[in-house]
Amino acid sequence: MRIAIHTGRIDESTAGSRWHLLSYWVAEMAKQYPQHQWLVIGNKSLAETAKWNNLDEVLIEIPEKPGPIKGWWYGKKAMKATVKWKADVLLNLDLQFTFNSSLPTITILHPDFVSGTEGWFGKRRISGKKKKLLLASAAVGVAGEEQQHWLATQYSLPSQKVFVMPPATLPAFHPISWTIKEEVKREYANGKEYFLFYALINKTDTVLKLLKAFSAFKKRQRSNLQLLIADANPSLNVSLLQKLESYKYRDDVQLRFNLSMQQLSQLAGAAYAVILPPQFSPAWWMLGTMESETALVSETVPNGVSLGADAAWMLENFAADHLAQALKQLYTNENQRSNFIQAAAALAKKYSWPQTAQACMSAIDLAVGVK
């Protein structure tokens, strides 16, 4: 079988985690199913694709803001690539473009792979172009059973048409040695223990709650723990810097921007605990923290991840007082922290790239068989 995967545009703001995740997912598909030929269509070459004899790439310039004319022209070029390559099925991961094709098309709505999918799920029904895309798809891939049930219920889609792609994390995330932990602490946190907060910091209200909670923690515990804020944005957040100028514990707050995946994984592995923000909790990041054997504090659990109350400190809401209490408990109750780490690490073993690839391949077989 000849299977085309349209990754769509990968720009500077998404080239970090999304580029890595797509690279590992596509490589796993090629590795597990060498009897098939794979074609990747997009604007950015994925990692290690040259290692696989059954994997080709077609790079096409994709407009940042396509508009109707440029978008139509790009869609024509992408479809021409699938026709020339004689594809049997198409996996589409870019929701800006629809393809007028006789090929069975599988639409992927997994948030770790596709940006901006959050608005596809909720109380309001999907309409217009999005509805047309869903109904025309041979299959739709989502992150978890909650999304699967919602789409099937809203549109009376057959249960086998909406399939779950179990999430997975990146191989860079794993337990690190005591020596490396100490090196990371010296480089990023003045040699001290630290709480790690990693997010897309587009709004400062969440950060203000975090700083308020950290202030309460410092006052009560008189600890030298640091707070390390890592922004997933590729450039400096000026608004955040301004908020920090008058912060009482400014010397105990470290800011990092534009981190590589290797740096981020080491920061997670060396952290005393990782705090997940409510607006930015992708499955790969939660699972990566769990794989790193680091304690978790979170308000929400990403779709597709099963996380019991024994595996993380679950916040009732992301309020300063609740967060301050969580930090205090993790700091003063080492046994509870250790239990969280052990339970989370055991759960993380249940998620893997082979599982993700197998679920997707089953949907491909079904789509081609239906046609």
C-alpha cells in the first residue's frame, strides 16, 4: 500500500514539540510496516526520514496565511504530489486545507500532532467547512475516548470511524542520573532544587497566580527552592519580564526561553516537581514528566491519558491558594511525593509509539477496505 501523510505547515512557533512528535510517529509507522510505502508532504523535512527506504518526502512551500486563492493553489500542488506518487490513502493533519480527492482521507484531530484542535470539541456543534471535512473523512483520529464519544454522538458517526490514537512521549524523556541532575541545577537554578513551570505564556494571569502561590510557599517554608519558568514561545515575553521587575522573590525565579527538546527533558528530569498549567497540558509533556520520574502538579489531565489521584497532586482549580498548598505538601511530605513518582512512572509505561502506530494502521486498513 502507498500511504501519503500531509503534515501541513510547521513554522517556528510549532517546530519544537510538534516537529519531534511527527518525526517519531512517522518513523514508527515506517519501521513497523516496512511492507508499505510512505510519503510525507509538508514544508519542513522530518527527522531521520532518510534512514527508511520505504519513506519519501515532498516539500512544498506553504503560505503562512493562505487565504482562499493561495490555499486553493497549495491544495492543488499537494494533491498533484499524491497523484504523481500514486497514493492509495491520505492522512491529513492540516485543518486549513481540504482536498478534493477520490482517495480515502483520514483526518487526524490529535492535539499533540495538530495545532488548534481544541475548538473542535465542546458544547456547540461543528458546522460549515469543519463539518463537511468530518463527514467526508473515511476515518477520524482523536486522542481519547471522550473526544471519540463526542464526535460519534454529535454526528451519528459509526464508532469504528472515529478511532483513538493513544498518546506517547519523546524518547528524550527518561530518568537521569544524580550527576546530571546536579549539573542541570547548577546551570539553570543556581545549584538549588526547583519547581518547573513550562507553558505557552501568551497571557500573564496564570503566571501571576503561580507567582502568588510561590510567594506564599516561600513565606511559610523559608526554603531556598527556585521557580524555573520555561516559556514554550520562541521569543522573550516582554510582558512577563515587566511583571517580574517588582516581584519580592525575583532572585529565586529563573526564566528560560526557546529551549531545545534535550534541554527541556533534562529540566523535567532534574526538577523537584513539574507544575502543569491549565491552558497548556499536552499529553506528550505530562507523559514525559511521568517517564522522567518527577512529581506532577496539575489541574487537568490531557485527553487520552489515564491518571489516577495516586499519581499526581490534582488541583481543584488553578488558584494561588490551592497551588501553594500543593507545593507545601510536596515539600514537607517526601513519602507522598515519592509515591506520586512511582505510580506515575508505572502508568507511563502503558503508552508507547508502537501503540499509536498500530491504532493508526488499523484505521488505514479499514478506510481502504471500505472503499
